[in-house]
Amino acid sequence: MSDLNDPRALFAAERTVLAWNRTCLALMAFGFMIERFGLFLRVLDPNNSQNIPKHHLSVWIGVAFIVFGGILCLLSTIQHWRFLQTLKPVEIPARYWTFLPIFNNLVLMFISVFLIAYLLYTVFAA
């Protein structure tokens, strides 16, 4: 780390963690889309023919993307937290809330856990 005593390092780190946040959100949305597309294919086929793959395969692929997004969210939060620990007080503006990106990532991670539980419940409990 440089000794510039410049708050721009903090803002660059926040941009990085929020870019990771967008990546996590995109992975989770893609996983949800994959899971629901399998259900959509089943609904389109009124005869339930064997030409359409099992819906459970799309569930597991979609859930894998959501799990990957949640884990990536947690790891980027840890990385950001470790970086914040290296900053000097002069590099953090007064009364600046450095925990907001961390809070944002943790909420997204918990949402991924609830989304996984919801998808597995709706598929296997029905």
C-alpha cells in the first residue's frame, strides 16, 4: 500500500467491492433464470413427453449459480474488510460509513441463502 494518505484508495476499494456485488447479483439472477426456464419448458409441454430434459437438472444448475454468487459475495466482503484494516485514519474521510458496501454484500448473501431455500422447497416439496 502506498503512503499517499489519500482517501481515493478507499473509494477505489468501494468501487471494486461494488463491482463484485454486481457480479454476484448477475450470477444469482442467471441461476434463477436457468432454474425457472426448466419449469417453463415443462409448462409448455402439455403431454409431458420425454423430449424435454428433467426439470431437476435445471434446478441444480440454477442453484449452483446462486450458491456461487453467494459465496463470491462473502469472499469479496472479506477481501474488502481486510483492505479496510490496512487503511490509516487519514485515508478515511470524517464521519464516512465504511460498512455500507459490507452491509450491502452481506444482505445479498443472505438473500441468496433464502432464494436457494425457496427454490429447493418449491421444487421438491410440491
